[in-house]
Amino acid sequence: MSVDPKALESKLREMYPDIDKYKFDLALNFNEQKDAWIVELKHGKHELTTHLERKDAEACLDGVQCVYLGVQIGQFVKNFEAQE
């Protein structure tokens, strides 16, 4: 299955509403060497870079939440709120 970056971005925003709630910039880039999507969240000086395995990205498009990514986003939100 080929993953469309726009569809993946839309699905991540739907599954993790904190991305839009806090107006985080979201960037997705596929890394061929790692065979994974690089997920970047930014807001001002706050920044998170993590990865989403290809199979997890495909599952995400099928509506399966990625626990690892959800934990990463949750921690980013927590850190962001603590410093605001």
C-alpha cells in the first residue's frame, strides 16, 4: 500500500486533535533509508521529531491509532503546556 502524505496528515490531525487545538505545525517526510515517515511537530521554539513506521502509517490510514505516536504527541503537548 502506498501512503499519500496528504491523506496521512489529514488522518493524523483527525486522530490526534491536539495538533490542531494547539496550532502545531505538522510536517511529514518519507525516509527511504529508514522505511518510515518522519513526523515533525513545531510550535514556536517547541519541536518534536519522531518517526512512524510504514506499516503503522498504513494502519493509521485504516483507522488504527499508533500508540507510540500518540504517546509522543501527548508528551509534546504536556511539555508545551508546562512552558506556556
